[in-house]
Amino acid sequence: MAMSITEACIGCGVCLPECPNGAIDADDSGRYFIRFGLCTECLTVHERPRCLSLCPIPQCIEPSQRRTETKEDLLRKVHRIAIHRAFRALDSAEGN
Ligand code: SF4
């Protein structure tokens, strides 16, 4: 399942540039969150969630309780994101 950022977050921002999917963002109040649709638990890229490895605060990043996902679900998400990126790259190469 996707990861989520809990109330323990101090907003240090160390995770944001490290997410390979750009899934981490901050709202207007500076509170960090993870976009469920873009978080793949770093499957196929890192051995464990990169944000979890880097975060200095205990219990700040945890598996989301909102929805459960199997490894197959996450792999489908990895493929969907890759296809979306490929089309975007193609569009910008063609000047669209
Ligand atoms: Fe990004 Fe990986 Fe953290 Fe998900 S687990 S938010 S993909 S760094």
C-alpha cells in the first residue's frame, strides 16, 4: 500500500526531492503529504520506501490505512506511471 505522512512530521523536507515518483508534496500550510496514486512504495527502484529510509523522525512515515494494495496492484501502478511519463516525454519532444 502507499505510504502516508503522519502528524509526527516536522516538515524538514528531506523526503521531498528523493521520491522517485514525485509523490511527496506540501500543502499551503507547509504540511507534507504523499499522493496515493503516485506512491509505489518505491517498488522496482529501492529495496524499501525511500522516504521511510531517509526520514529522521520515528513513526512519521507509515503504510497508509486508507486502502490496501497487493504487490501486483503496486506493480500495475509502476507500469501506469511509466506509460504516463513516456507519453508526456513524447508530447514534449513533439512540442505539444
Ligand atoms: Fe515516494 Fe517511494 Fe515514499 Fe512512495 S515510498 S512516497 S514512491 S519515496
